[in-house]
Amino acid sequence: MTRYDASTAEVLVYTFKEGALSALAHDLKIQVTRVELEVGDDSVTAVFDASSLRVVCPRKDGRDHPGAVPALVYGEIEKNIVKDVLASAKFPQIRFASTQVTPTLVVGQLTLHGVTREVRCTRAADGLVEARLDQRDFKIKPYSAMFGTLKVKPEVVVTVRLKS
């Protein structure tokens, strides 16, 4: 087994906006800054610190869009993610344990927000592992503001890339 942490693995979460006022909002690229991964030929385990998510930048049309939101706002977004969405005081860790690893697929049990579900992750030739998660499957209410006219879509995309 090879061990990785945030200096040797990049874990990103992508969120997407929706709602009547979505034109005023931005999709986000968020990094998990405290992570421990153990990767073997046929197994993967991971522990993510639920309080360590940090906004990297807003995104527009699938591309990074730095400067679209003042960096001063990042702290408020991060506080909402950690406190209100993930409830990290109650659920401090996010855990994953694989049950199947193939060249193109990683399947396993993800425990998030106190709920464990099977997740299927695609595995690309370039090493990128991607999972699409519906927050509601983990009893997470997607973030919303302004009486629901501005909200985050239930599905988020999580990517993991091991650095060489």
C-alpha cells in the first residue's frame, strides 16, 4: 500500500448552481486540503477531513474563472460548506473503502454526513478518478439562499488525482 496526503494527492469537489437567480451565482471548484489515502493494487481507502474544504475559484462554462468572485467571499462560502452543508462538527470525517478496483472503475462504500452508500467511480487512463454524488443520498440538503431562488444542484462531482 502506498500512502498519500494533500501534498501528493489532489481532491477536488465541483458544485453547480441552479435556481431563478443562478445567473448571479457561480459554479465552484473546491479543494479538500486534509486527506489520507492508502492505495494498493486492488484496494483504496481514504479519510477526508470534512472541515478542510477550501474554495479554489469560481468556474464558468466548465472552466476556472478566477476573479469572478472576490476572494473575501471565499471564507463565507467555506463556512457555509463546513458548518451548514457538511455539519463537520457532528460528522468530522468522510470515509471511503473500496470493494472493487479495476483499471476503469473503483467501487466502494462512502460514509458522508453519517450515511454510508455504495459509490461507483470512473478511473481514466491518466489516473483521474471521478465520482458523481447526489448530496440527498447522504441526507444533505443542498445549499440554498434567497428563499431558494439561488441554490446548489444536488449532484456534485468529486475528483481524485494522485501526484507523481
